[in-house]
Amino acid sequence: MPEVVTYRAEFRQHFERLNREWIERHFGLEPPDLEVFGDPEGHIIAPGGQIFFVLDDAAVQGTCALVPHGGDSFELVKMAVEPAARGRGYGDLLMRAAIDFARRAGARRLTLVSNTALESAIRLYRKYGFVAVPIHAGHGYERVDIQMEVDLTEVNGER
């Protein structure tokens, strides 16, 4: 039975491996990717965020992370599922874990940046109430063509 666990150093390589797969397949790595992969603890955990992993039969099948943005917001970053394991609900498990973590931390909203070519990802985000908003400068990625957010005070999980 799949379970979501939080960051442990032994899973660090899977965070990078799974994310490199989709980034390199669709776009190419950018400097902010390399910064996060080089020090996920410093960029995500130390500021108060978390990295989540889906384990199934002790194998890492997916990952995502939350980075705090101000007092009432987190950014969902680096969501990835093992290519051979897509369609098994791992994205839903990760999304629920991220939303629960953000709510427990007092967040009122989640934001993310993405690319509309990632149709499955965009569908997942919309399923959980994310809507497109104007793109804010400063995200650091050339591949971004959509920014989305969800108001955690209104959404009750998937729609």
C-alpha cells in the first residue's frame, strides 16, 4: 500500500532523479533547478518547507516539495512521479499531503508555476482547485508560462 513520507537524506537522490527526468525530457535544466538539487535541505527544509515522497513497496515512486512564501503561503515545487508509475494516484497522494502540511502550518494559499505543455500536471492542479493567476516576475524559470494558486480557506481537497 502506498504511503507518503517526509524528507530523509536517503531519499535526496530520488528527489533530483525524478525531477531531472521530466525537466530534461520537456525543457532542459535551468540554474534554479541546479541550486535546489544541490542543496534541497537549505532551499526547502531549512526555511520551513518540506519534501514529500510516495513509497510503494519501499520504492520511491514520486515526490514534491513545499517552500514557504511569507507568513500565509507556500509554493508547490518539483512535483514528479516515476514515468512507469503514472496513473496510479501517486500525484493525488502527494497533493493531499502537501495541502495538509500547508494547512497545518497556517497557510491560506498555495501557489505554483508550471508550463501548460505539462497537461497531466495542469489537470491535477485544477482538480485540487488551483486557478491561473497573473505570472509574477522573479520565479527564475524560462519555461514558466502559467502561475496558479488555490485558496486553502475555501478548498476541501479535490474537486
